Amino acid sequence: MSRSKRQSHKSSPLPRGAGYFSRRDMLQRAGAGFGAIALQAMLQAGQARCGDKIAQEPHHRPTAKSVIFVFLEGGPSHIDLLDPKPELNRLAGQQLPDSFEPIITPMGEYDAPLMASPRRWKQCGESGQWFSDWIPHIGECADDIAVIRSCWGNGLNHSNGVCQMNTGSIVAGRPSLGAWVSYGLGTENQGLPGFVVIEDNVGKVVNGARNWGPGFMPASYQGTPMTGSAEPIRFLSRDQHVSERRQLGKLHLLESLNRGFADEFPDNSELEARIRAYELAHRMQSDAPEAVDLRDESAETLALYGIDNKTTETFGRNCLLARRLVERGVRFVQLYHGAGSKWDSHSAIEKNHSALCAASDKPVAGLLKDLKRRGLLDSTLVVWGGEFGRTPMSEKGDGRDHNCNGFSMWMAGGGVRGGMTIGATDEIGLHAIEDRLHIHDIHATILHAVGIDHWKLVYAHQGRPERATQNEGHVCKKLFG
């Protein structure tokens, strides 16, 4: 049969006039109805559909249901926040001693003298962990936090550093960590995305949407951007002049048009993702407004996050929104602070970090405290850190350069044993030397917490089995008590 004849037997993807449909249309619609019945049964059985893959059971018993990743873009200085170095202060003003292996820095200031950290340090909580005076509120949560002082990666600049911390690779094109979690586990709430991204400075994150993109996976696994503004999800609200009936008519027309093309081009995942995006958006019009509406939060809760203060208001709203999302079944929330590499401090680090810590310290601590009092911290893994740290050598006299060879992050909740410090850098914070954790190890550990074995989570791409950690990485089991 010729192509034209085969096409003539297909029902038109365009809807027919009101009150009229052919026998073929009737069968097609009935078949879709049977599919809906089957889908409903699967949902009742707890099998949420995400993209074109039915969500699977975890590989092992998870310690966390959700992840909130607080990403400080630009590279916060570990030696001024979490990793005190008395020896650095003693050697300040001198050249890097020969006993320390030099590193490659983007600005190439190899002969710059070492710069002291003027921070005041305090042992916090019963565990006695050290936190600087830049993050006193986070220090109050010391017994819930596990500090990792031995992180390292391969990104020398912001573009490849941010890319690696989000996707595991310094080169763009791979799925983000949130996309892998969505692929492996799906979502518990069919009216909300499984993976949400919240920027504090919309559109300014280096690399943009590639940081939360699906890479070579179907586009439906990518993150959904939100903000803490009056309109957290852009273009979601229905125009007040458009009735629900009229909107549904438009959606049915779009679906029939898109489905017609999707049937003709089955390998086009972007088109399939668009169809699912419309479906999800319609469901979100019912569920999302309640999820992002902070008006039912008490004045005490708003104050806990710092929403009553101009300095902390923006990020406080974002942190509170993250709590409300995981409370409603969202698997992975990525919170960006300092979007646009604002934590980058090649000069004036005192002014730069002072302002950024003032804006983020209380909201992050408020998030931990609020999760804990609501019984959510046990099931929510909170991760804090940037793409790399800073050098002990000075730059321009009052700043620090990028350092991916040794830096700090911390984790809390989600089965992580708080009140402990893992790993170490050398005496001046230049290199990770003890219990070194590469970014692949960090990703493997996060996946482990939500029940995913990073070796077993495989996506076939062009005949090759692809994994989130690129066939590397190990789980840091010391983090789990």
C-alpha cells in the first residue's frame, strides 16, 4: 500500500465538528479511555509515571525521600566558612611553601602571597563542630550537619565547575543529577513536577537550563523552573478572560495536533515532552497554587526563614517554598543562591561574602529547623555547597581565586549522621588529603540516600550504557549512621 493510501486510512489528528465523529474516532477515543483506566490502576498501586518510563522501586531501602540541594554559585570560601586553618594565618604574607604542591588557577597568580582568614571560629552544638562567624545560624544546627572537608573536582572555571557539580561532567550534554533521580524514581505527586529548580536571580545561573536539563534522556526529565516571587511558576495561571471550558478545548486541540505529529515522529522526545508538559501544567493549575501559596504560614514560620527582613526575604521565601514542595512529594529541589556567580570573590571577599552569608545563613538554618520540627528532616536530604572553593593565596590583595582541589560541603537529614566532620584538606586548605570525595562520589552518595545504586541506574544511549557517575564514584558510607 502506498504512503498516501496508508495515510488516508488514518483518522485526522484535527477534531471534527461538534456532535460528529467517525467510527475510527470512536474506537480511538475508547482505546484512550481504556488506557486511562489502566493508568489510574497503576497510580493507585503507587506506580507514578514520569516521562516515558514507569517509576521503579528503589534499588535498596532509601534513607531519604527527597533532596534539597542548596547551590551557592560562584565558589564559597571553605577556609573562611567551614575549614579553619591556623597555619594559614601564621604563614600569611609569605609565598606558598615548596612543601605544598601548587595548583592551576584561572587567573594564574602563582606568586601571590598567602592571605589570612580574619574569621572568628566557634565550636557549635554538643558535637563541637567548627563554624565561622559568617554562618552563626547554620552553626546552631551543627548536631544535624555532617561537614565534608575533602571535596574535589575538575572544573577550573565557573562554567565547567557548575556543569560538573550539576551533571557530573565539565562538558555540557549529560543529564543533571535531578534528571537522574526523576528517571529512576519518578514523582509522588502527579500534580507537581518531580524536579524543581528555584533561582534567586532568575536567568543568571551560568550555563542556564543546561544545569537542570535532561541531556540525552527524554526532555520530560528536565527540571521545572520556579521562583519565590508572586508568580512562582510563569504563565501557569489561566487568563481571567478565558473560561475553563475554552481552555480545555484549546488543550484538546493542541493534544490532537501534537499527538498526530508524535505518531509520525516517535523518536522526537521534545515533542513527547511538550505533550506531557501541557498535561502536567493543567494538573498544576489545581495543585501548584496551593503548594506555592505562603499565606497560610504563621508569622513565626516566616520569621524563622527571615522573610520578615529585607536582607533575607528573597532566599527565605525560596527555602520555605522548597520545604512546601518536598512536603507534597517533589523528589528533587535545587535552590540557587548567588545566581550569576555572585559568590565569586577574586577581590573584596570580605564585602562579598559578608553580604551573601547575611542573605543566606538564616534562611538555610530556618529550613533545617523547620524540616526537623515537622518530622521531615529524617526523610529529606539537604546538601549545601558550591562548584568549588577558594585558594589560600590572595588575589588582588583582598580576594581569593578558584580552587577545585580541596573544598567543603555539608549534608544534613535523610539518614546522614549529624555532628560529624569527614575528611580534611592540608594545613592551608589547598588540597584534599584525607577521605577525598570527588564530585562523582558526592553524586553517588546522594543517589544512595534516595535508594538508587549508581551502578544499577542505567540509561541506554546510542548503544552505550550510561550512568549518572560515568562509571566512577563510590558511596561515602561514613555519612550514614
